[in-house]
Amino acid sequence: MIIQQGLLVVLLWVCLLHPCLTAMVFSRTTDQQPKSFAARGIGNEGKALHRQKRGWMWNQFFLLEEYTGSDNQYVGKLHSDQDKGDGSLKYILSGDGAGTLFVIDEKTGDIHATRRIDREEKAYYTLRAQAINRRTLRPVEPESEFVIKIHDINDNEPTFPEEVYTASVPEMSVVGTSVVQVTATDADDPSYGNSARIIYSILQGQPYFSVEPETGIIRTALPNMNRENREQYQVVIQAKDMGGQMGGLSGTTTVNITLTDVNDNPPRFPQSSVHLRIPESSPVGTAIGTIKASDADIGRNAELEYRIVDGDGRDMFDVVTQKDTQEGVITVRKPLDYENRRLYTLKVEAENLYVDPRFYYLGPFKDSTTVKISVEDVDEPPIFSRSSYLFEIHEDIEVGTIIGTVMARDPDSAAGPIRFSLDRHTDLDRIFNIHSGNGSIYTSKMLDRETSQWHNLSVIAAEINNPKEMTRVSVYVRILDVNDNAPQFAVFYDTFVCENARAGQLIQTISAVDKDDPLGGQKFFFSLAAVNPNFTVQDNEDNTARILTRRNGFSRHEISTYLLPVVISDNDYPIQSSTGTLTIRVCACDSRGNMQSCNAEALLLPAGLSTGALIAILLCIIILLVIVVLFAALKRQRKKEPLILSKEDIRDNIVSYNDEGGGEEDTQAFDIGTLRNPAAIEDKKLRRDIIPETLFIPRRTPSAPDNTDVRDFINQRLKEHDNDPSAPPYDSLATYAYEGNDSIAESLSSLESGTTEGDQNYDYLKEWGPRFNKLAEMYGGGESDKDTS
């Protein structure tokens, strides 16, 4: 709708609503005297009311939102009574949206909106208007404030905050039970018309649910809705404005409703009877089988408890409820025996743990079934007459004595023969044995309680026809004590007597121990084997005795040690006794009786010489001996023979056989002089650098002539070494240097000196220069030494 004269429309609306306040539309007044009246009304008492004409004719404008026209939307007109119509006044607009959203004609005062306005963005705009003189730019009226209020139209549909709602309601609920409330909102003005008045209706979900039109509360519409028949429902709710009238805008939402479970179904067994089987050899606690009652409910409402309520096997079997599977597991409570009973009958009941009192009329919430259990026969192992055996025997019984008998039987109806045996892992020493036919246990070795007081045996009983079927039983053998051990000294006693001891002085307290364990406890008696003039024994009658002296004074110089035989006996039957010898040393003591020395050699030492002084003297003697030995060794080293003993015994060392050899000082290797004079080889001369494992006589080979080359001689000797098994190492090569032809200065080597009979003159070495002075001194000096010697 397009309103051309907004002011007239507003005026008409105000008059219709408040006919007595028509003159209150305009609130702007001026200081000038009124010239005319803009409106006239009648008061409550019928008197005429007069208002002075104001200078401004505006206070509030109304404008419809969402204008769709092509031109600017006309808002209203501003006019001052100072306006003569000659264009001398200028209207100015300021405030919210002035100049952009709202524009004013400076001459006429007409106000227009430049674009569409949405009330939901802003409901009103506050502006200020002023009329000024165009020439002087002075205001002819004071600035006045007015409001442009946006009138709402129904341009927003109701919306729900959630597209999909999830709700639940217990099954079997009564009609009208509240499920959930949905609420839609409308952005339109709720104070203007019915644009924001919402009415709810159900589009999908009937006849199961309904919705209240004003509140949006969804309620159940059918009684006794059963979850077991249908659990999920989808309801579509519509919210429509304009009070639900035609032309109103609407929005929808979906509500998924789940029926929650209640305990409205009792448990039921699918079968009235169940037949189970179990072997008679099943141990206690064995699960025989399971039974299960079905319950259409779920969760806590389907929890069951099973129990045996009747039957001839109530004492033989148990039923256990499995919480995770809601099954009843039947187990063995007592051992079964096919020969005694072969069939049992049980009545098992299943009952809901949690029952809703509202549904007692649907009960009872329990059911029962009959369980028949057949016991199957199996080949059972033998059964001993006792779970364990205890035998007590004395340790002095003879070998082969029967200490006891174990008994076992075959529980099967056939009752086959049984064979007994001992588990040798429990009798490693083979002290016992058992008769395989009657189970009699007897000794095979002598017993000794002091070695082992208890013997824990394991006896095996097996069927002869089926040896795999066997049973074990524990047999405990206790060895009873017999007085077969003599008492002895409790410890080793280191006894001494002071030289200044007096008669009757206590020098030692002794005690005894006995391996036997009599019932009345240990009792020992002490005495001397023979009368002793020096010492005596006094029995304290508490299993101890005192050793006392019988005379005054003892001398280490005369007797340093006394041997005192003491007889110890017990009081059990038969009486056992032994003789222990005390070694009593004679020692020097101080005035308080404290031992100082017990050695007789100490008498020969000078008075006042302490043990520390003796140790110091001994150390000095040892040091002197070490010095003498070192001095003798150094002197011997200096007197060692020189490298060259004489001209006749000059040798060089050729080291071979993969060892380093002894160097130049090793003169026990080879006589190289034979390289030049092979005829000098001694008959049957053995190697001096090794010790052969077996005495081997080297083969004699003909000597090479004097003119034979040295290389031929070396090759000949190499063959001899290869064939010599006593020469180490056996794969080495003896290498000899070849000097070649003689030099002008003749040979300087001493290889031939050992084979030369006459003396040589080395004086010519002094004529060769300073480099040969050392050689001249060595060989020349040797000649002089030889002459002087």
C-alpha cells in the first residue's frame, strides 16, 4: 500500500484511537503568538479545547517497510509558519540516515526515503530539522527533533532453532503424556497486528501424537503404544503466523520420537524341558550347559536371575546367571558317580530382577523349565581310601620292615585290578619301596632321623588293564628318634691356664650337644676319664660343667700344654657317651688373669724386647739379604765372557727358522767358518741351538773340495737340512750371504780365523787411516794381551 500523505494517515489513525487527544500530535511550540489552530477537540466535560498554532507541524512520521515502488518513498513534509512561500527559507535535516537514507527538499521541506527499509534491522530513526534564512543563514526557528517510525509488514516466516529435534517417551504411556515442546520465533513486530502471532499444527505423526496450537507441546494421542511393536516415530510440526489464517507465513521442523522400554514383558523359556549330558568324571565346577529365557524388553528391564527351585539334583548342581548374556549356566556342585545315580531332574526358574508395579497385571514376571541331566559312564582312575597317609616309624627298624599300607579301589563297575608304585622323584635315595599288588610300603635302606626327619612320598595307583588311568596320593613318613648318638662338645674350646693360677680356679666352662631329640629333653653328665692331678671337672647339672685347677702354679718351661679327657654321657636309653679332649695351654698372665703370652720360646728373649722390635729386626735382615743378592747378580753380569774369546773361536750367527734368535751374543748357533773350510766339520757334531726330540745322527756327506764354490756348498747343506727331522722350524730356509771375490785390501772378516792355525798380524790396519783405528786397537790389543798373558 502506498501512502501519499503520510501525515494525513497518521492523523486519521490517531483520531480514531484517541479522539480526545487529537491536539497532542504536535509537540513543537514556538515563542511567537499563535496565528491559527491546527486542530480542535472536545474534552471529557464537553467544553471546547483550544490549542495555539505551533510554528512547526511535525513530531512523528510513519513509514511502511519493504517499499517496492520505483520512486523514492514519500515520508512527510516539514513546514514552518515563517515560510511565506517566496523561497527565502531553507530546510536542513540531520540525524539518523540524514542525507543518505532520508533526503529533504530545501525549499518545500518534503522528506523522502531513498531505499527500502527493513524494520527488523531498525524500528525507528531519530532526526533533527531546522529552518534558516537563506540569505543570512540564521535560523528562523530553533532546531526541533522528530522520529520516523517504521511500520511492520508480515515479511518474516516463523523459524525453529533446530531443524531436527530428538525426544523420547516411555512406552505404554497414557494419552496426553508430554513428549517435548518446540518453539518457533518470528522476527516481525509482535505489537503490530498478527504478523508475529504463531499457531502450531502437526503435519505428520498422527494419530500417535498431537501438538498444542498455542504452546507447541507435543503429547501422546494413542494409549498403550508398545515399543516391541514400533520404536521410532517421526513427527513434522508446522508453525504459522497471522494466527494461522490463510496468507500467513509458516515454517516446519522434524521431531524424532523414540519409545523407551519399560518392563511390560515377562520372561519366557522357549522350551518346557531341556536335556543335558555330562561324564561322571567331570570335576566340581564344570559347566554342563546353558539355558536362556527370552524377554522382549531390553537393558535393565530384561535382566534375569536363574535359580533351581525344585528337583532331585538340587544338592548336586548349581545354576549361575551370566550378566552379559542373560543365560543360566548349570554347573557341577558335587562329584558325580555313574554307579550310584545316572539321571537327575531339576526345575529352573527365571525371574525379572526389576519389576514395574504399574504392570503387575501383565505378570507374573517369571517362568520355569525342567532340566534333565544324564550322567555318562567313563573309565575312572582308582580311588584311595584316604586323601593322604601318615606313617610313624623308629629310625632303628631293620631293612625290609613294612611301615604301612595304602589301599585303593576301582570305582567302575568292572572293578579291575590295581598296581601300586612309588614316584621316584619323591624318593631319590630309594629308601622305601612298595609292593605293587597290595600297596605295602617297606624300607629298603637304613633310616636316620638326624639326616632326614620327614619323607614325603607320592604313591601311584594305576589300573592294570588301562595304565593311563592313575591316581596319586601323598604319604608322609615321620621318623621317630632313637638314642643312637653320643653327646659331644658344643664348640671347640681354646682353654688356657695362667702360670700363677691357684688351686680351685675356674679356667673353662663347657657344654655339650646331642643330635638326638628325646621326649624328656636333653640331659648330660660330665666327668673325667681318669683322675688328673692338675685339673678336675665339676658338673653344674644344667648341661654345663666347669674345669677347675687342682694345684697352685704352672710353668711353661716345664710343660706348655696339658690334655684333659672329659667323658660326656646322656640319660636316654640306651645311654650314649663320648670322650672329648680339652687342650689346655699354659700362658703368662697379668695380675688380673689376662693372657699375655703362651709360647715357651718367649722365655729366651731378653727382657724388655717387644714384638714390634722383633718384627723390625726381621725386616732389616730381609732387606740386607736382598741387597746382597742384587750385588752378586750385578757382579756376575760384569764377569760374563766377551763376544770374541779367541782367534780360533770366532763365529757369526745366521738366524733362521722364523725366530729372531739371540743376536750377536748368541754364539751357539752355527760355525760359519765351515763355509770356507768344509773339512773342519767335526764328526757326529749335533746342533747346539736346539734340543732335538730324538737323538738323530746326521748323515755324513762327502766334503766338497777346497775349490768348490760357496753356493754349491750352501745348496748341499740345504738338502741336508731338508732331510734332517730334528731341525726346527721345519719349513724355514737357512740363508747365507755370499761375499764374492776378494778385495785388494783382502778380507776383513773373521770367518776364517777359527780355522787358521797360526797367528795373524794386524799392524797393517794402522796404515789405513783414522777410520780403521778402532779395528787396529781391537786386534792389535788382542795380540798384546795374548803376549802378556
